[in-house]
Amino acid sequence: MNTNLTRKGWLWLLVALCCWGVSGDAWAETFAEVTAISEPDTRGRWRPVKISPAAAKMEDGVRRPLTVGMALSKGDRIVTEEARVTVRLARREHITISPASDLVIEERTVIQKLGEVYYQVRDVFSVQYGTVQTAVEGTEFAVVGKDGAEGPVSVAVTEGAVQVSNAGQAVRVKRGQEVLVAPALAPGLPTKMPLAATQAARSNAWTLGRPQLQVGALASGSVYGDEAGIDLRYFAALRVLPFLNVVADGAQGFTPDSLRTGSGLGLEVVMGGLSVGGSGSVTLERWRYACGGQYAALHMGGHVHGRYTLDITRRFFVAAMARAGGNGDGFEATVGLGGGVSL
């Protein structure tokens, strides 16, 4: 009997130790993870790295370089110099920390001391920067302060809405707006944010210096020489430099008498939402004659194009395109509308 009681006592002790271990600080406070780090190379292009001395976790005044996969706990302080870091929170939310930043991660709160941080959160969350507080319930926004608590703070919203408070007053900032808040003063009225600034913020957060891919499709009206037709056109644009894409496209075109299948490859210059470029193209054209005969021809040519994209969310966009050029069969022109996704 005593032996059974002793065994039960040890069993209960083991269960208690396990429960304490699961609920203890060493386990419960690990709620974030470093998922990506990038540094500029000798040409100034951002490249992914596994570890960076220019991004560190501060522990009792000692710098510990960040590594991809490193676990972070409540109260951890992160500082960056020439490095950009993405941290995933436990609820699969992300914050992207720009160079020259300093912040402390708390439970559903970040105390941002310096720099620029882009937040992608899906639940109640707040950011404290000096006396300026930003409160959200699921959104995407950037908080920028270059001079610490003594300087102005900018809050720019790319998705959803936030409430920015200071000096006892608050203002609501919606998608596509930004507000500048001076120390000890109430927030001013929000202003419209330039589209290029919105796209740059999203690009920095999602691509982290890696190439960005856009994939889309457009329905088009076309002119082939003296014939009119319709196209289903698709494209893929890969960002290789901050201002330059490699672009590939293809199409299925129809006229009353023929079927066209084309593809092209080229380059385009990116200016905010507008991309302008040119490509070489190959088109296979097939006809069916009234007498029942068929004929096929392969055309080589070149085209110039302009495409404008407008973000609907951080992933999806709508697009408009105009394209003109020529091949062995004569002049071609296309105008279309569509949409796509950014990866």
C-alpha cells in the first residue's frame, strides 16, 4: 500500500513538473522568430544572409548577432545598423525592421525607440514611439522616426486603419494615408500617401531585397494589320533591380479568320505603378480558308508596352496595358485590362 502511494506521489510530482515546464517563462515567453535577414552587397543591392553582425539582440548590454531561425522572447531588444530583419510573431504576423532601428518586443506591443518598422498584424496590437501611440485591430502600416523620442513620428497605413494618439488627442488614419506627429503636439490631419511610397513600403517588407514577382492576365482588344480581334494575354514580371524588371508574356489571340499564339521576352523600367519596356516576340498564326484549306505561319517581331498596376491589397492588383509593334505580318496594337498577384 505504501509502495503504491509512493508511486502515485512520484507520478503526481512528474505531472506537476511537466505542467510547470510547459507554462514556465522559458517556454511561454518565446513567442517570436527571426525569419529573414538581408544586407547590402558592395553594389548596394540587398542580399539575404543567415547571420548578420549589423542586426543584434541586446542582452545585458551585450550584442548577440541575429540569425535566421532565432527565437525571441518578451522584452527582447532588437537593434539594426546596415541590415533589414523580418520577425514572425506567434500568430503568424510579421514586422519588418529597417536599418538604423531600435525596438523592444512585448506582448501585442512594440516599443519602438528609433528607425522605421513595417507592421503586418491581424489582431489587436499597439506601437509606442515616445509619447505617440498607434493602436490597431488588424492592418498593415509603417512607423518612422529618425530622431528618437525628441523628433517627429510618421505613421503611414497601407492596409486597414489605425488610431494615432498624442497629447491627449487621437486621429484615425485610413488605407493610403499618413500623418506626421510632432513631440508634445496633437496629431495633424492625415494626408494622402504617394502611390510610390505605398508600393515601396510593401516591397521592402515582402521581398526583403529578393526579386519580386508579379503574375497577371488581361483581356484585350487588338488590331492585326487590317483585322480586329480579341486576346487573352498573360505576363510575369521579375524585379531584378529596384527600377528594372525582366518580363515574359504570352497570348492567345482570335480574329474571324485566324488563331494566334504568341510569346515574348524583354525588359521594362519601373516608375512606381507604371512600367514601360520592350520585348522580342514570336507568333504562330493559323488560318482556315473558306474552301476548307489551312495554313500556318511563324512571325518574328518586337513590341513596346506600357503597363500600370494599382494595388488592391498587399497581394492583389488591377492592371491596364497598352502594347504596339510589328512582325512579318504587319502592325499590331493591343489595349487591355486585367489583374494579378504579387509573390
